[in-house]
Amino acid sequence: MSRPRRRWDQASYYRGVPTAPYDLVKEVAIATVVILVVVLGLAALLSSPDVPSLTIKGWSQKEPIDFLATATGELQGTTLSSSYGPPYHAGTGSVQTLGPFAPQLWAGVHLPLTSAQADVLGPLAVASVGDRALGQALAQFAAVSPEQKSVWEAHYARDLTRARDIRGQVTVPVDGSGPMGLMMGSLLTVARSGGLDALLMTSRRFYQTDYTRALLFLGDGGYLKQVATDFHLVGNQWGVLNETGRYPGQAWLWLFQLWYQLPPYNTASNVDLLVVLTMGLLSTLLLLVPFIPGLRDIPRWIPIYRLIWREHYQFSQLAEAPVDRPE
Amino acid sequence: MTTSAESGPTPDREPANHSQPNPSRSWTLRLRNYVLRELPPEHLLPESEPAYLGSWVYVFGVVTIAALILVIGSGVVLAFFGPQWWQVSPQGHFVNSVHFWSVQMFFIFMVLHLWGQFFAASWRDGRAATWMIGVVVFLVSVVTAFTGYLSQQNFDSQWIALNAKDAVNSTGAGAFFDVLNFGQMYGLHILLFPLLLTMLVVLHIVWVRRRGVVKPIELRHPS
């Protein structure tokens, strides 16, 4: 059967171009073996990073006052997650917009979360089964007005500034905070036993792979950030490019990270949205380089192509040079 | 033997000719013709190429594919044994290390390939689609690697997830792409994104083979 004719064919495109034998499959096979040897060597010599994940249990044992202050903040609505906004709830604390452009608000609440209930009151309700004192404290807390709750929470937050942690023994001098002392003391006990890690993962289903609640709570505290700072992972340390230990991170995100270091981005309240939009614009430009005059001409202005095809140009010049022909 | 022509058959008694399908009606034949027309076997697997392909810059693309083969191979082993295996088994940790360094190699050589092709202006002579598919491959690779970092189940995953959520949420994408949801990120990382990435890489390679590698800039043919 005769092969159908092409509208564009390589034969006419390459007419007059010198060719050389080429074995594509062999080249890929050799490259794979070489890279395999390199990668096996790196894996054997350098291993890979794996710092264990933090737990609520570890947090409450190592930094109990930070833990209590965070939990109190969840009740007060002063933590990052409790005031965040979409997609967790209708708050506005972390809503980023650019003029009328507000995709975070437009997307709305899809992962509903009430931090006070999810992180403190819900777990305490479970823990109060068989604990009459805690049950009474929770009932007392639930029965009062929101204003009274705010007063108790504020007093307890003030009390925490005078708290002492002596070899893991936490003492909070409570004064005018109602049942808060008993409630938060119980929460700390549950957390230190590891129970809160489990309670933050409970749901109406048996299987669970969603860590949103637990991670948001952990992220609200100061402990996680302190550990990240020790590993040089925070933003002003170019954290995204680093890994725990002496390993490379996501170095390909260097440009994404760069904007966070530069004004006006680094002082903007909507920095994340600005950076994402900037990177979206730059990615679109990269995609459309072939069609953008100026951008598509850069390779001609910066003649790296002369290095790329150096041998080819040398060959071309030799071929064009006058040759003394024998008579 | 009496032929049908000799016996003068009526049209409804004429046997169907199965060996000669009508090219304009057969979808299969049209697809085969299209594939053969656009990508004849000698272009897909050539035994010779223009001599200027001897440049070192063309090695980067091949090495990127080699690294991707190792990324997928080590990833298949990790996926088979489950997300916790590499943290509780020395063998699993080694396979994870192979996966980790393969990813690093993949990105190093992909970026070198990208810049090499940029400075070669490889989109010339009708190759814009090849360039664009390559850029999409890079962007999908970044997202695929990102979901991999979120699937490690270690401190790095926790920190990256908590920081990344603000950027994702600010665009509204957090409503359906929850970086704190391990199950969602793991599923995307081991199935959908690798599948998409592999398809795009295959498409990129097919497009390169289809048109051939672009000629050098300001090429002057030896006459």
C-alpha cells in the first residue's frame, strides 16, 4: 500500500543538511543506565531527608504553655485558622483580594471548620465522659453569654502570661477565668496522652486521611514555626528551596520564592495572591514565547546558539571556503 | 467457474468487498493514514539525524527522559508498598532515596533542556506546539513534585502544606484542592498527575519526532 502523502515532510526541510548515524534507543538506554548509577550512588551515600512529623502530643509535652495559649486563642477566635475565612468559614482574617478580584471569596466555604468546636470544645466533650468535674465545667461554660465567655477567655489568656513550666509541670495562676482553668488543664492532659491527636482526626467515617483540622491547629501555635526556623525552612530563609537536613528542596520554585523577598510584595497583605498572579503571568509568557515579538528574539540577541552549534558553524565555514582544485 | 460479472448479478446479490474498505468511510483507516502521514516509523525511530544533533545540548532532553523513567519506576515500588513503608523499612527508605534523587535529576536536566531549547529558539519553523507542550510538562512536573512533598508524611510535609495553603486558598483553588488533605494529595501524586505528565511527555516526544529537530539559527547550507 502506498503511504499517504504528507503536507509537510522532513525530507524537504532537511534537504542539503549533512546527516550522521543516530541510535535513539541506544542513547536513551545508555542515559538511563548512567543516571541509574548516579542516583543509586547518591541514594546510598546521602540517603534522603525524613524528619518525623510533629504531633499534638509532642507539642503539648515540649511547649505546654504555647499549646494552652493556642487552644485559648481558638476559643477567642484570635488564631490564624479561627479567623481565616474561605474555604474554612466566613471569617475575613486571611482573605486576599486585588481590588474587585476576589477569587477566595467567590469560591466560598467548602471545608467548613469552627476552630473552637473542632480543636477544644469537641475533644473536651468526648474527654468529659466519666469525668464529672469536666462535664460540669463544660456545662457552665456553655450556659453563659458570649460576653461572659469572652471575659473568662481573656482572663485565662492573661493568666497564661504568668504561667510557669517547671520540668513539664505547668502551673497557671487562674484568677477570674471561671471554668477555663479546669477545661484547659483537662485539654492539656488529653493532649499529653496523645488523645487529642486521635480526637482531631475523628469523623463520622471509620477511615480518615484528611489532616486539615489537626494541621491547622498545629500551625496556629508557635512550636511548629520554631522547629521550621531551626531547619531554615521559613520564608525569609528561602525556606521552599531548603529541606530538613542538608538536602536540596524544591529549587525549581526559586522564582516563586523570590517575590516574597522583594518590595512591594513582602509588605503587601495580599502577598500570596500577588505572587500567584505574577507567576501565572510569567508562566503564560513562557508558554507563548514563540508568538511574542521581542521575547522570541532573545536567542538571536544573546548568541548562545553559536556555542550550541559551534561544530556545525565551523563545518559550514569550512565547506564554504574556496578549495584549490587540482588541474 | 462462473464469475459474478458473467452471470450478471443484481446489486443486492453482489458480495461485499471486505478487502477494500472505502477510505473515506473507515475511521480506522483514516486514523492509520493520519498516523502514517504525520509520524512515519522512520521519523519516530530514525537511524540517522542531521549532523548538528551532535551538540551536547541535545543530551539534556534524553537524560530528562531517563530520569523520568527512574522517577516512575521508584514511584511504582513506593506506591505498591504503601505510604508508610518507606518510613518503617530500611529498604523502603532506600527506594525513597532513589525516588528523591531521581526527581532532583529530572528537574536539573529538564531545566537545562528548557533553557537549551530556549536559546536554540526551538519553536521556529512550525514548532510552537512542541515548545508549548514542553512548558506545560514543566508546570505539571512542578505540581506533581509539590504533591509528592505533601505526601511524605513527615515534618517537611506538614510545614509545606501549612505554608502553601495560603497561596492556594488566595486563588480560590483551596476550595477543591486541599493541600492539608493527605488522601487527596497522595491520590493525585501517585495516579492522576503522573498519568497526565507521562501523556504530555509522550506527546512532546511525538511532536519532536514528527517535525524533526529545528535547524540551527542562521544556517547556511554548504552548497
